[in-house]
Amino acid sequence: MKKLSARRRHPLAAVVVLLLALAATGGLYAAFAPADKAQADETAQSLAIEEGKKLYTVGCASCHGTGGQGTSDGPSLVGVGSAAVDFQVGTGRMPAQQPGAQVPKKKVIYSQAEIDQLAAYIASLGAGPITPTEKQYNPAGADIAKGGDLFRTNCAQCHNFTGEGGALTNGKYAPSLEGVSPKHIYEAMQTGPQNMPSFPDTTMPEQEKRDIIAYIKNVNGEESESPGGLNLGGLGPVSEGLFGWIFGLGALIAVAIWVAAHTAKAKKS
């Protein structure tokens, strides 16, 4: 019998085998890579929480308690969320220098990396508002006119209609919003620091917060103009009316005295 001649392989057979091998490798990567990435993210988060706890123990536990439960010197931090930490520590309000009617803004003593670690630890104590992303607080493309309406309706009672701030009761005050970063304005609306009410997304959607931020940035920008002339710092009609009464009425009284004095001299002569 004649030996069967070996079948010749098709020229593309090697290419097909290579493609199948690559596909198998890609399938294995797709199966295991997400798990590896999730594990790496979880490890990084655990490390951030651990480092944040160390920072908390040194700088915060004396007032807020060893586990964030609060003391007579500081409120509980359970459930305040990472956004509240980023705002309070990122504006220098925390750690507080001393108790008082209101904690003022001051120089920031932590780096952003340390603030993120503190925020991660506090967030691990209980669910709360999450630090916003740049997309959430970026005012680019927002409706400035609508933001002005929202600001005058919800914020101007305390912060004045241009965000200049103003006095409240018992030594408290609404701070000026000039120069405040969009991120911190957004977080303040999220968390309601100190005397301010909170505006969660269920009350004020994300887009409306961005509109308000755009209005604040526009009205306090270098290119903004006051069509009414001198605005006395944008402090509003009360201060401007008081200015008019004191200086306007004072000027009228001075003119009246001057006229009376010169009239009396004219009669004598």
C-alpha cells in the first residue's frame, strides 16, 4: 500500500493559531485584570484610611473623640462625609484654634494628599456627602442669569446679593465668597457648614449649584461692572442708605450752618 502523504498545512493556519492564542490571552486578561485593579484600589483606599486615622488621632481626636463620636468640645463626625472634611480642612477652618461663635477661615496646615487621607478616614465612619469631582463644580457653560436668581433666592439673605457676606446674630457671620474656589463653594452647599443650611442634590440639583458658582465668579470677577456707579463694596441697600443719610444729611446740616453764619454776619454789617 502506498503511504498516505502528509497533508499540507494551509498557509494561513499559523496566523489563525496565533490569533486564537492572542484571543485566549486577552480573555484571561479581561477576566483577571478588573479583579486585580479592584484589589489594588481597595488596598490604596485601606492605606489612605489608615494614614488618615493617624492624622486624625494627632490633630482632631482631642475635640471630636478617638472614634469621631464627638465630645463636649466638638460635634460627632460620623456621617459628615468626605466633602465636609475637604471643605473644613481645605479652607483652614479645621483644626480650630479656639472655640467661639464661629470658626474663621485661616491658613491651611495640611497638604491636599493629607486632606484626602483624613477625608477617607472620616468617610469610613459613616456614609455622607462625597467630595465632588471637577466636572460637578466646574462653572464652564453654566447659566449665570439663572444662577443669579437662585443665589438671590437662597443665599443673598446672609451672603448679600453679590456674595460680600454680612453679620448674623450672636457673633456669627456669613463669610465673603470672593476668592473662594468653586470646589469649596460646591462643598459648602453640599454640607451646610456652621450656620449655613445644606442643599443636597434632592433640594438643589448639581446643575443649579454650578449655575450659582458661575454667578458668584462672574459678579466678583475683575471684569464685572456696576451700572449704578460706586457700590460701596456691594454691601447692599442698607449700607448704601445709611451712607446717604450720614454723609448726605451731614453735608446738608453743614451747609445750613454755613449759610446761617454768613447771614448773621451780613445783618450785623
